[in-house]
Amino acid sequence: MEFLGMIGLLVSLVVLIYLTMKGVNIIIGAIISSVIVALTGGLRLDTALMDNYMTGFTGYFASWFFVFLLGAIFGKIMQETKSADSIAHWIKKILGPKRAVFAVVAAAAIMTYGGVSLFVVGFAVYPIAVSLFRSANLPHRFIPAALVFGSISFTMTAPGSPEIQNIIPTEFFGTTPTAGGWIGVVCALLIMTLGGLWLGSMVKKAFASGETFALPNGEGEAAASMEANAIKQESDPQKEDLPNIIISSIPLVLVIVVLNVLGQFMNPTIALLIALLIGIVVACLTMLRFLTKFWDSLATGAQNALVALANTCAVVGFGSVAAQVSAFDSIITGLVNLPGPPLIGLAIGVTVICAITGSASGGLGIALPILAPIYLAQGLDPGSMHRISALASGGLDSLPHNGYVVTTVRAICGESHGRAYKPILMVSVVLPTIILALAVILYTIF
């Protein structure tokens, strides 16, 4: 039965990836995959779905609803006040087409590290990316990689980040958002620097081989609309009325500062909620004339939060079902008993579970309740475990079925996985996994 359960886990993961890449809603895909796990793992189907799946789904929803809600509203306010556009245009002006790849990565990274929702960042930066890539005549298929790399590789796993992937470990290790010390900072800088150089070299190689800027065939409506908007903004001599760059940046800076100051004295999740709320209030007050539809922005932000949270809860529910199968216990036991430094087992465990779920936050929500007590009992440094967990969540989670990857490639950029996924794989899966291995070595030595 355990062998069949192991096969079921692998098959369910393949099915989940396949269905997601085919455009099937992640909630439907997660339920189908949960059924496969239950049937092959010897679980009662009604118990697996109505108890295990829903316990995981509702538990994650209850824990992180307000974080998703305020984060989505903050992102929507930054979008509606045109603050996100102001920041993106400023970076475009400073760096210019010659540094198109770096400019796109920088714009996405600054907004993500400032607490803006990933999906808002993607939609806000894409028109600027199109303008820059067209001016430099660079292949359009690399825009998704630039957006993904700037949004989810180093920004969500770095010390001090307000992203949920850096907050979840605080709940299980009793740490602060800055946990991990200088090693965490070095790892973030390595991912940022090496990933930027790697992505830039891939773009240059493609350009040298004759690839130039061209919109993909069958571009989606959202991407087509933003492309038309980008063309209009670039050609229109009357620049769009945007808020001052300094005023636009104040809410982002406040979110980071308030989180990391209050996070030293109170529960980091509460500190994040306070930081996001302050960011929302300040953005509204300082850019009131740009906010013409306040209540509509709140409503849209709430809807976006529910969609994003439900998608994550779906994969957490799937992971909760998988965790009931005896084969899953065997995997965890094998990881805990791996030869070498104990941090290896924690790193691989979080990585594997995030790969199964296709979600960094969802994977952490499943992995840490199981793994954290085991490794805390071994007396390991909580700060090291926090940073290893955060770094591990940002590697194999970016496989093709990751929700943000799917949205960025298809809905935002109108690309296909066949054309656009390889560079994403290199800078958001391969490189972070290599840096994770380095982090394990450094934390073991120091």
C-alpha cells in the first residue's frame, strides 16, 4: 500500500502540473489530485475531502485572510493612485532601454519588496517592459522571466521582506522578519546579482542569434490591452499625469520600516497588518486627488484577495490530504534522517512540499507545522531555520503549475510556457536552489 501511495503522490503532482498548464482552474486541479492521492493511499474519499482537505483549506484561510486582504487592497490602492506606474516610469527614465532587463527586474523588485501584491506588480510593470524591450529590440518572450525574477526570487525570501513567505516562518520559529543575519542578506544579494547577469546573458544570446522584438501570436486580451496602452503612452507627447516619485515611494518605505521595527516587539503577523494598514492610509492621504474610486478600489482589492487566497488554500488542502498518506510519512522520516547537517533535511523537505503544491506560501503552510517541531527539538538556531525555510520556498515552487507563473506567462504577457518558461526555470528555480545549498553550508559552518 505504501508503494502505491508513493506512486499516487507522484501521479497526483504530474496531474496537477498538467491540468494547470492546460488552463484548468487550480482549485479544480487540486481537488482532482486530492482524489488520486486518497484512492491510491488507502484513505476514505469522504474523509479525505470533507475532513483532511477542508481542514487544510479553512485553516490556512483563517490564519492568513487579513494578510491577503490588506496586501491586495494596498496593491490596488497603489495601482489606482498610479503610484505603481510612477515608480515604473521613473525606473524606465533612469535606466533606459539599454538596461531594459535590469529596469524591469528593478521595478518589479522595488514594488514587491515594498509590499505590493505580486499580481498588481505584474500588470503595472508589463506596459513599461513592452516599451523598453521594443526600444531595445529585445525578444518579448523574456519579459515573463524578468517579471517573475523581480517579483518572487530574492524579494520574497530576503531578510526584512514584507512578503508572506518571510512572515510564515516567524509563526513557527518565534523569529522576526529580519532573521537569518548576514548570511540571509548575502544569499539574497547573490540571487539578485547572479540572476540578473544570467537573465541578461540569455537575452543577449537570443538577440545575437537573430531574435528581435515581436508580440506573441494569440496574445490574450489583457496583454493586448496593456500593449496598446504602452504604445499610446510612448507615442503621446503629453505624458500621463502621475504622482511625484517621492510621494509614490513613501507608502512602500513605510511598510518596510514599520514591519521591521514593530516586528522586533510584537507578533510579526500583527506587525505586517499594521504596516500594510499604515501604507494604505498614507497612500490614500498623500495621493487623494488620484484616488477617484476609493470604495471600488477596496471592493476590487477584497475580490483579488479572495481569489488569490482561495487558490493558495486549494493547494494547501491538497497537501493536507497528501500528508495523511503513509508514503508521505516515509518521505518526512527519510528527510529527517538524511546524513549530514540537519538543515539539509529541512531545506529539502520544504523544497519538495513547495514543489508538490506549486506554491511557496502554501508549501510553507504544510511543511512547517510538521518539520518545525522536529528541528526545534534538535536545538538548531531558529534564525537559521527561518531563513532556510524562506529560501527553500522560493525554488521548486516556481515549476510550471505555480499560479503566479501561469498568470504572468499567459494572462499578463500573452506568451506560452513553451516560449517563455525556460528562462524562468533558470533564474527562479535552478539559481535559488543552488543558493539554498550554499545557505545550508554557510549556516552549518557559521
